[in-house]
Amino acid sequence: MNLFQLSWKNLTNKPLSLALNLILFALGTGLISLLLLLSSQLQEKFDKNLAGIDLVIGAKGSPLQLILCSMYHVDSPTGNISIKEAKPFMRSGHPLIKAAIPLSMGDNYKNYRIVGTTHDILGLYNAEIQEGKKWEKTWETTIGATVAADLGLKIGDRFQSSHGFATEAGMDMAHDGDFIVVGILKPSGSVVDQLILTNTQTIWAVHEHAAEEGSDTTAHEAHADDSRPLIEFEDRDITSLLIQFKSRNFQTLNMGRSINENTDLQAASPAFEINRLYANMGVGVDALQALAFAIILVSGLSIFISLFSSLKERRYELALMRVMGASRSRLFFLIILEGLLLAVLGCIIGLLLSHGGMAILSGLMKDAYRYAFSGWVFLKEEWILLAGALLIGMLAAVIPAVMAGRTDISETLAEG
């Protein structure tokens, strides 16, 4: 019987002790792995959707809410702003602003948000047409790849929107007016994958008709002229503006503060707000990681106690092994291998639990936020976690292994 078989036989000889050690190790490593998976994928989504946006301008309220709604589409707007107020930032030839992309929101189709905007938004996310064309006229839509895949929409399909950002049971009454799919975007891994894009006039038309319901005005008649530039509709509202600067300088750095202090608008910096969000999330993540490390250390102590206690019962067996020719080093490595086996098995079970848990969470998070997460992404940090688990298992076994190697043959056999 080789060392591996003998170590495994010794471990399985006490199934309750084996189970306790494996559960403790799996809980610690699994929690750390789950936190790594969750934080890395969240950060990837946040970073990818920053998309070079320097400023978001909208209604007064929470700056983080404005960012989450306008850039990540996971929150409600802080309100609407008039084009008259936003006009100074939308005019062409602005000395500081490279692009000002308007967003108008308020409706959804089967929980996917409908956003009125311009074609400039596609350039932000390097989105390209896979099939069909970009929206042009009122009621035309170009849909993201995720929308097309999940809802089975094709070029030429028509649908009606529901008010709000999510279709809830009993609240799914559709507005009159048929949207028509004229294009489907290639998958980009960004937020546009989950959006239904149309022009701003369509959003106005939908809500005008809702306000005038019961009149003779039809939905297709109740819209602004889509051939005119938005900047001319000073009495109309939009939700927010996504701003890209031509360059970063003293003036652009102070633009947000100037807007907040001197206008009825709100300007929020995506980089600042997301970093603040990371900082707030980091407190909770750090606390959970500290708890996980504590569990791993406790599991290492449990392995040490288990191996140390078993030596008393196995002294006679170890002495017989010495008589039969086993060297001190062989006994030493026998105990070390037992510690390593416990650590490896516990870590593997923990990783399986964490990835399985992330797979379940990804489904729940997709239903809630429409972002795609995966439980089957493996990180390089998990190799470090495995190495750390092996180190703890080995250290926990060192003292019992040294004691096993120093077993006194004659005294132990004499004690029987």
C-alpha cells in the first residue's frame, strides 16, 4: 500500500472528523472564491460601460442614481430636464464638448428598457449593426443582441411598450403605437446589448398619446417632426445627457461643479461616483473576506487537532511500520500528505460550491438587472487560493508529522 492510499485510509477511518474538516475548509475557500467572482465580474461590467463618458447631466437628485440610470440602466431617473436647459451643452461647435448624447427613458418591453437617443451612442460602445439598419424614423428601433436573443425578435417584428422600467404582474398594460424592429446589433459585451434604441421623438409620441388617450389623435400622429434637430424642441424634455470632452483641462474639470452651483441641472462624474461605489462595496467585501480567512484558519486548527489527536491512537501502528522498515521521513510525509489531502479536497469542494453558487446568482441577477454573469469563469486568483490552502494544510500537519517521525519504537511496542 503506497503513502497516498495509506493516508486516505487513515482519513476515512474517522468520517465525522473528515467531514468537519472538509466543511470548514470548503466554507472558507468557497466564500473567498465567490467574492472574487462577484467583484471581478461587477468591476468588469462597470469599467466596460464607462465608455469614455466624462460627465452625465440630468435633473437634481442623487448623482450615483443619475449615473446608474443613464450609463448602466439599473436605476430610475432623477427626473427630466428641458432641452432649453440642456441646449448650451448640445450645440455643435462647443469649445469643450466633443459629444453630447441625449437619453430619453420611461418605457420597457418585457423588462428591457426603451431608450430614445441618437446614433452617437453606438460609437461610445463600439456597437455595430449585425442585421438590418440603424433606426431613423419615429417608431423604428434597433435592438441589442441580448434583447434579440432573449425575446426572439427579428427584423420587421412589431411590439408595444409598457410604462416604467420593469413589467410587473398586473401592471403590464401596453401603450398604443407599434414599435418596429429595423436593426439588430452585434454582441458587444456592453450595456447596449440589453437596450431597445429608438429616436427621442418616439418616446415623446408614446407619452403624448398616453396623455391624450380617448381623443381622436392616433399614436402615429402624436409625435414631433423627426427631421428637425432635437435642439430646436426647447419646450420638450429629455432624461439626461452623456458628455464626452474634447480634452481634459482646467475648464472641463470645473464644468461639473459650475453646472451644479449655477444651474438647475445636476452634473455627475462617472469615474468619481463609481469609485465611491467601489469604496462603499469594499467595506462589506473586506468584512466577508476577513470572515472567510478566519474560517480557513479555524479549519487549519481543526486539521492540526485532528491529526495530533489521531497520533495517540496510531502510535502502535506507526511503531510497527518502523519495525517493518518504514523510515522516519516516510512517517513524516505520511502525516503531511494527510494534511494536504484535507486541504485539497476542502478547497476543491469550496471552489465547486462557489462556482455553482455564482451560476445560481447569475440567473437571479440577470432577471433583476439584465446583465449577464457567469459561474464558470475561472480566475488566476483561485490558483493563489489553492496554493494558500495547501500551505495551511501542510503547516497544520507539520507538528504531528514531526512527532510521528520521532516515534520511539521500543517504548511504544512495550506499552502495547
